[in-house]
Amino acid sequence: MTEFERVLVQSFNTFFEQNGIKGIAHRLKQHRFAQQFLDVLVDSLDPDYYLGIECKSISVDKGANALYFTQHFTTDKNDMHQINRISDFLNKSGRTGFLAVELRMGSGCSRKAHIIPWTELVERFHNGESKYTVSEIQAFPEIERDGSGYVIDPKKWILGSRI
């Protein structure tokens, strides 16, 4: 589990506890030759918090200027793209999906994370686009930091998919 995923899970669980919401965020144990559906699963009886989140990080400080659908996502042995696999899981499970993108800005600079609704990502992917540029990612809602964690606000992410 990457640090971004771990902190996101902890932040969700803190959010649930502080707001008295029945819910839990977790990450399934990853096995070497078994696929995991998503990086972070959020379970709650409240449909606003029944989520699946795929996490990606890119190093802007090292010259990354985009998140590419070929480079940053995998294709399995059956030639099925990760975006299609995740979409299938989200449809079958009834979860609302998101892509959380962490932008690493380099030492001395704080990391920033943005949240992209899965439906927008899928539409872009199926329209033949190949990437999201850093500036396009930054146009989506920021997952604000609070010390070492993140401020969780899924309702804001859903309603304000673009700021």
C-alpha cells in the first residue's frame, strides 16, 4: 500500500468517526498474482459513502506533465484495460467511483491531491483521449490536506466535479 492510499484510508475512517457516520474505509490485501479491484474501498449503508477509489501518483517535480491511460494503468493477460476492469466492478457493486491523483511536487513542497469522478474518466478514455494533463487534473476538486491527513468531503466531490 502506498502512503497516499494509507493516509486516504485513515482520513476516511477519521471522517466517519468524527461525524458519527457508520462507515469504514479499507484496502484489501494485495497478493502477487491476484488482481485487486480498487486501491481503496469505502463501505457504508449511506449510499453517499459507498465508494471505490483508484489512487495514482505522479511526480511533477521529475518532469511528469500528465497521467497517461497507457503508462499509469495496466492491461491484464486477457488484454482488458484497468479502467474497464474497474468500471465493471463499480457497475456490479453499485459503488460510486473516483480516481484520486496525488501530485508530488518535490522535496520542500507539499503534495496535492485531486479527485476525478470515475464517470468522467471513463468518458474521456472511451472517447479516445490518452491522458489528463496536470493542469486538467488541477481543475478537479482538491482533496485538501489537514496536517498529515486529508479533509474528506465526498458530497463536495460528487456535486462539484469541476470547480
